[in-house]
Amino acid sequence: MTTNSDSTDSDKESLPIANVITQLHRKYPRLNFPQYLPLLERQGIIYAESVTGFDEEYFTSLGIAEGAVKPFLLGVRKAMRREKKWAKVSNKENHSRFESVEI
């Protein structure tokens, strides 16, 4: 019998940058984060994890407004922490559910 607790973090889908952009746009609508999505995707930044490999200068050189870069980076980090925390909780719940099943 295979359970969800047998899967590792690497088996889970990564957090799409589009999801983070949507969250940031709700929080900072005047920064218009959706305008940067095509720019990020052209650079192969499709998932939030890709963002962590670059600094503020890189994103300003791509064309993201200086005033938007810091909220963008902070928002990505926060979303990744939240996603990781949710995955841990979800994994614990699935694991305990399957422990009580007898075969």
C-alpha cells in the first residue's frame, strides 16, 4: 500500500510564480504585478523557487520597477514558507490517517 506520506518534497508540484503574482496583486494592486509575469516567464522564472537564486539588482535589470522589487522578493519568500508549512501539516494529517488503517 502506498500513502501520501511516502512521497518526498521533490514529488510535490512547485509553487507557480503566477500564483504568487496573483497574491501580490491583491495586496499591492497599484504596483500592477501581473505586468511582470511575461517578463519573468521569458527568463524561465516559472516557479517561485527560481526567484530565490537572484538578487534585487537582477530583477530591476529585467525591468521590474525598483519600488516593486522588494515587495516581490518578500512576497515570494513568504508564499514559499506558507506553502512549505501547509505541506508539512497536510503530510502529517495524511500520515496519521493512514497509520490507523489496518490491513
